[in-house]
Amino acid sequence: MKLSLNWLNQYIDHGLSADELAHRMTMAGLEVEHIERVGEDTVFEIEVTPNRPDALSILGLAREVSAIVDKDLKAPEVSDLEDAGSVDIAIEDAEGCGRYIGTVIEGVSVKASPLDQQKLLGAMGSNGISNIVDITNFVLFEYGQPLHAFDLDKLEGGKIIIRRAKRGEKITTLDGIERALDESILVIADAKKPVAIAGIMGGMATGVTASTRRVILESAYFDLGIVRRASRRLGLTSDAAYRFERGVAFRTVETASNRAADLILKMAGGQIVARRDVVAREVKAARQEIQVSQNDIENLIGASLDAPRCEKILKRLGCIVAPGKKSLVVIPPHWRGDLKIKEDVIEEVGRVIGYDNLPQSLPRVQAINIPVDLNREDFFNKASEILVGQGLNQIMTYSLISRAALENVRYAGTKPVALQNPMSAEQEIMPPTLMPGFLNVAAFNIHRGARDLGLFEVAKRYLPGGERWTLGILLTGR
């Protein structure tokens, strides 16, 4: 994830140098892997773990910095838009698309974006195209919510249909490549044809151009698994796919849509004539209350922290925090699906403080004496030396075998000791004899042309009455 510091500074006055900020973010679990100058900007390359899709946005990272430096976040003001007019939207695949917002804006003027916006997008690796397209990219980076703008006059029947592609359908995507589709791929279609590959890339035929006067702005919630499989199948990725594959927040779909509509009205003119929010499958964030006591925090982190400090950190990260009788009651924000148990909440406090600021301590280890049968150990060591001196090779075989391996050596002794919950059928039995291991090693070597073998092993046999150390020898060939 790229982070433009000029863009970040619009939302948080952190007061740190680039190097200091990089260190603080890295110590908070957002590793800054590379710093580079891009024109008058400084750009961080940040490693974001898969469980943190909320950090794939400028505002998400600004929120993190807000908590790290304990300063207020200055988020942009966004209009609260409601459905109006008529927009023909049909979600035919609720599994693939849980929500789709279409906003129709008429009378727009397509032109170049302001220079300041172009510089911010350029620092993020996105070339300026036009004010409408640049706004969708701007909001993608700002909120982490992908958007797309269609030229409404190029949509057959003025329809938006979210469905699976049909066998034989093709689409020429915005990169100019014609792609064959199949029934596993979710598409946005008009009345006749696919016009975009859902969550990945739009089509050339309905793209915004200098002659566009009416646009329909798309903001949607697409299933991450369906987007990921389509991306792999087509060999096509994008900034949008990268975020959909990791999961976007259901409620941010609306916020980002409204933000983009505000920017289009401001930079391209026009007016909103219709808007429709279609929810086919509501995805509610599991925002259960998590109780965290002061003792829980101190025992896990290993440091004494006062409750007000912990409460402030969690609130700056977007949590709702209420003091209980003996603990804090924490409700994670809707965009943090990774916060599920108290240990997750405590980790948030620890990482924001900074791993390098937490006290270091060694674990307490209580030493105990383990009795060793020196006579047995001396005997096996001496026996091993003699056998190696006679040209034999010592082997070490697995301490777990399969029932089939035991049956192959025709074992007829006592009932073997079996695991109650084996990882696999190949690791089910604790061997009561060394023969399965010997035969497996012998077969491996003989199949590769080594027939004159001298092998020995010192290992345990496992019997119902206990364990027995055993010396086994196998000779083959001459």
C-alpha cells in the first residue's frame, strides 16, 4: 500500500519527520518497507497484512497515525444522500453482489482534474485521465472503496444488471484487451451485453470520455471470493480487485458513493437527478461487546497502563468504549472485522503504544531435574560407535506410522497404542516394533539401486505397558 505524506497531512497534523513517522508506524505493526521522493511528495510503501483491509486507504492509515500520535483525525465532510428518482438496477446474483448504489448525475463537464489532485494521484501511482475518472480513483485511495463511472448514454436501455456472464460473452476492458468470459465471472451488464467485470475493471464501450454528459456512479459490495477467482481466471488485477479480494466494509459503500458524488458536483458540475441503493444481501459486521479488564491488559502486555490511556487509544481507532464495573466494554468499529476477542483488543493497545516502548522481560522458567538412565545411555552410545565402526549406518524413522504399515510387517503382538485424534491416517499408530521404519528405509534404498545395506536404529517401541528403548539392526545383500 502506497501512502502519500502530502495526502496524509490533510487529515492528521502528526508533527513528525518522514523517518520518525515511518518508525512509529512500523512499531505499530504497519511496516514501512520503502521510502521514496515523488516530486514534492514523500511516499511510503507499507506492508499491510491480509486481516487489515481497512488500512488499504489514506483515511485508514490516517486513523492509525491519529492513535499513534494522540491527535485528532480531520476526516472530510460527506453529504447524506437519499434515494430519489428512478435508476434501473437489478441484482440477479445476491451471492456475488450484496449491495449496489447507482447515482445518476447529468450535465457534467469532463475535463482535466485540478493539478493538486493529479499530483496526489500520481504519488499513488495513478495517472490522471479526466476529472470524473480521477475522482473515482481518488475516493478509492481515500476510503479503500472501489468505484466506477459509466457513460449513461452508452448503456443499452439505461439498465444496470448484476449477473453472471454467459458462455461465449466477451468484453474489451479499459486496458484495451478483449477477454472471453464464462459463467463463473460476475459482470455488470446493460440490457444486451456485459459492460464491466465486477470488482475488477470496466469496459471500453461505456467508459467516460470528453463527450460524456450523463454518468451513473457505481459503488458496490462484491463478494471477495468471486472477485478473487475471476481475477485469477482472467489473469487481470487492479487496485479495485486488490481491495475487493481482501474485503470492503459494507457501510463504507454508501459513504464513498456520497463522497464521490460531492466531488463530481464540485469539479465537474451537473446535478444529481436519480439515486438508488439496492441491498440484496445485508452484511452486518459482528460488533459484539468485548470485555477487557485492566488485569487482562497488563498481564498480556507486561506493562502497567492506566485505563484512561487505553480507552483513548481504542476510541481513536474507532471503537466505542464504555467503562464497566471492573473492565472496559469495547465495541469494534464496523470496518474492523478482525477484532473479535479480548486479546485482539489488547493487541491494539500494545501496538499503538509501540512494540519498542513496551518493557522487555524474560519468561520465568522453573528448572526441574529430569532423571537420566546413564547406564542405558552409555550402552547405546557404545553400541552405536561399534556398529558405525563395522560400516553400518544409523537411521532415524518416524515415531508415528499407519495401521497399513503395521499390517504389512504382519505384526501379531499386543494391541498397538493409537492416537485419539490423529492428523492423518499415516500418523495414527505409535509403533510397537521398529520393523515398519526399517522396511520403509530399506525399500527406499533398494528401489534406487542400493541393495547392500547395513542399518541400525536406537528408538522407542510403544506398548500398552509403557515405552521400551530398543536397538534394531537390518542387513541386506552381501
